[in-house]
Amino acid sequence: MDYLSPTYFFNYESDEIQDLVSEFKDTTLSEKEISIALYTKVRDTWRYDAYSLSFNKEKYRASEIVKRPKGHCIDKSIVLIAGLRALGIPARIHLAKVKNHIGVERLIEKFGSNELTPHGMVDAFINDKWLKLSPTFNASLCEMLNVAPLDFDGENDAVLQEFSADGTQFMEYLEDYGHFEDLPLAFMEKNAREHYPNIFDTGTNQTEFQL
């Protein structure tokens, strides 16, 4: 498998992604330091938004996502993958099903469930081992939810904020769909349609939703 080359979605040769990673080029930073800095930049530059759902392939190009002020877990994972590949660090998309336990009223209202699927994260090959990274929840949102931001130390997985600061359960992983060489858009749409039939029950072939 090739986890370094640009693809239609991870189009890191674009000016937008090259601008994103420019500060990490021609530096004395180690691979570990670069991955930590880029992870944190992606985590906090784009606000997390679970309520914009699209299966328009152009919306999932890294160069298009970076132009927007917010994104959901898959959007932010795509940007991080493109950035890592641009810097010579192998990376791939990883999908799962998760359940949120804090601030779920709107989720249940819009999706009919507090389970989110497919949830996107990143596998990155750093210092000769694969690590899982989830740059989903920006630090300002975590502060609102009384949850510590999910930091990445460059050596261990950073995928789960299990509890809030007061010990309330926050996130729970329910199912692992594995990793993919490129973005599996058809799988993502099929998965969402199976889990959220109320959203798609419009009698049309709509592929974009602002919930």
C-alpha cells in the first residue's frame, strides 16, 4: 500500500496544503516534533462541526477543506493526512463508530442517535510504528465541554477522551472499520444511510445536509 503519494482527496501538492505545512519545512524539527505540531495545528485551527454532512467528493479534497472555518472528524483527518504526507510521513484514514455522552441533545435531535458513524481518525507511521490520532475536538470546544483537549505526544495513540474533568463519561468507541489507502466515500455514504435513515428519508437523492 502507498501511504505517501498524493491522491484526489489527499492532494497535498496543492498550494493550500503546501501553505499549511510551510512552517514545518526546512527546519531542525524531528519527525516526532513535526507530527505533534501539525496535529495540534489541525486540531485547533478548524472548529469541530458534526452537523454538515456531504457526500459530494469535491467537498472532501484537502485543498477545499482548508478554505472552510470548520469541519467534522473526517474533514480534519483528511487535512492532517495530506499535511503529514506532504512532509514525508506516511498516513492513512481510519474509520470507526463512536458514541458521545456529553452535549448530545442536538446530536439526538438531528441524527436520532448519539452514535456517530463513520468517525474519522488518522493512522500515521512515526518513528517506525503506526499510531492513531484523532484531531477532532478543538481546544476551545473541549473547554466548553469541561474536557481536557486530546494531546498527542508523538509516541502513543491519541484517539479517545474517555472522561470529562469531573469523571463523566465522554466518548466510547463501539466499532472499528479499519484503515483505508484513500477516502472510501461510497462506504461512508452507505454507512451513514444505514445508521441515519431519518436524514435520508426525503424522497430525493440529496447528498448534502446542513443539520
